Amino acid sequence: MQFDISMLVLPLIALAVAGLLIALFLPWVEAHERRQRRMALALGGDGGDGAQASSSGNLSSRRKAIEKTLRELEDRQEARKNRRQRKGLEPRLREAGLDWRPRRYWLLSAAIAAGAFAASLGFGVLIAALVGLLAGLALPHMYVSLLRRRRFAKFSAGFPDVIDVIVRGVRAGRPLADCMAVVAADSEDPIRGEFRQVVEDQSVGLPIQEAVDRLALRVPIQEVGFLAIVVAIQSRAGGSLTEALGNLSTVLRGRRQLQAKVKAMSAEAKTSAGIIGSLPVVVAALVQLTSPEYLAVLYQTNLGIMVLVACAAWMSIGVFVMRQMINFDM
């Protein structure tokens, strides 16, 4: 009995249609789930205490107000995200804590490219030009990305303590603006600088929710976005600010614990990926140092250059796949 390959056509078509439908509707489902989680956070739990304290009509109207506020916040954040992506380089430099202008960045890139080109002229003009181009584009970008990640990580590490300070101040009867002024005065950078900007925005007449919304735009991490959502919902729909901020502090600390656990569990995979990704480059460099004529055919002939480019492309794809496998987004 011979196998008819046409029997696989219909199942494959059905699988492709199912995958297309999932790809189309999954973002909508995830957005709905995020909105529900944010609503639960803003209501302060599962809503049982609120149902005992108020009538079902008031709770329903508050839920509608919260849903409307969440939709407006999501639309506003999406618009600002698109606007920030169109700006490109300047927001990234500010988020990295650098006071550079884009012109300074591009001059540094040109200097690195020229230095890499001059250092690799011994491998041929074409290879030197390729190395200079890659170095000029990649090294400054990697440096800014490293500083940006470190700054955001430091901000995230101290942010739960900031929420606790705000909760204690609000419970003691102090206004939210005064609590943020305390954070701006007593915290360490980068939290102190960002909250000082929030206080300055309020001093010129900007509402507290707008000032916190600007903070979420300057520091585009999920923790600050949660704070902006809680403050905006409380200012529009009312409710217990201390309870919402207390729930937010609990959620943030739980996220930090989960991130630490995931980091510990994925440390071995990251180390293996780093060794596998760097091994061909290290071996090629050692062989070039000990026996230069052995690898000369790779960069002195057209076929060898094509092989190098193909190997670099496949290595880049492999590194990208391994990075996606061990990179957990929470």
C-alpha cells in the first residue's frame, strides 16, 4: 500500500487556517486579559469587599468607568509608543541616562568604524570595510542598550520600595504629591531624578495623573505603567488608593521573585548558549594567530568570502534562535 501525499493537503490547510486565526485573534485575547487583570488590581482584589460595601449598581458603574479609562490609557500609551519609535535615537539616549545629542552618537560611530577599518586592513579592503561598517553600527548601539538595560533594572529593583513609601505616606494622611516629593528627595538615582521631574511637572500646574503618565513615557517599563494606570483609575473612578497601591506593591514583589527564579533556572542555558556562540569565533581567531596561511583562503578568494558571509549569517540566525529560547518575557 503506497502512501498518497495528497492526503496531507487538507490537514495542512486546516492547520494553516487555524494558525492564521490564532495569530489574528491572540493579540485581542491577550489585551482583554491584561485589561481584566488591571481592573482587578484597581478594584483591590476580587471585588467581594466592594460588593458588600456598595450596591451592585454603583459597582457596575465603577467597572464601566474603569473599562473606559483602561481603553483610553491603552490608546494613549500605544500612540506615545509609536511616537517614541518614530523619534528613534534621542529617546534611547535619554533612557540610557546619557546627555548625548544624536550628532555626538553618530560621530562616535564614525570614529569606531574608521578605527575598525584601519585595524582590519590586513585582511583585505572588502573585509576591512565590512568590519568597519559592522563595528560602527553595532558597538555604539550595544553600549547604549547595555546602559539602558542597567538603568531600567536598577529602577525596577528599587521601585517596590518606592510604592511602599507612597502607601505608608497615603495611609498616614499625606497627599500623593507630597509622598512623591519624599521619594524624589530620599531615593537614589535613577529613581530620584525621574520622580524629581514628576514633582517639577506638578509644580507648574500639571495634574498628578498626567505627571505620572509622563513618568511612564520616560521610563517605559511595566512597573511604572502599572502605577500610571492605578493613579489614573483612582483619579477618575475613585476607590481606595492605599489598597490599590498595596496590591500593586505585592504584585511587583511577586514579579521580582519570579524573575529571580527564572534567571536562576535559565543560567545554565545562557552559559551554554554563550559558549556555543563564541566558540567558532574564538577558534578561528586562535588559528589565525598560530597559522595565518591556513585560513587565508577564506578571506583572499571570492569563494572564501562568500563562505564567511554565509557562515556569519547562519551563526547570527542560530544565536538569535538561542536567545529567543532562553529569553523569558514577564
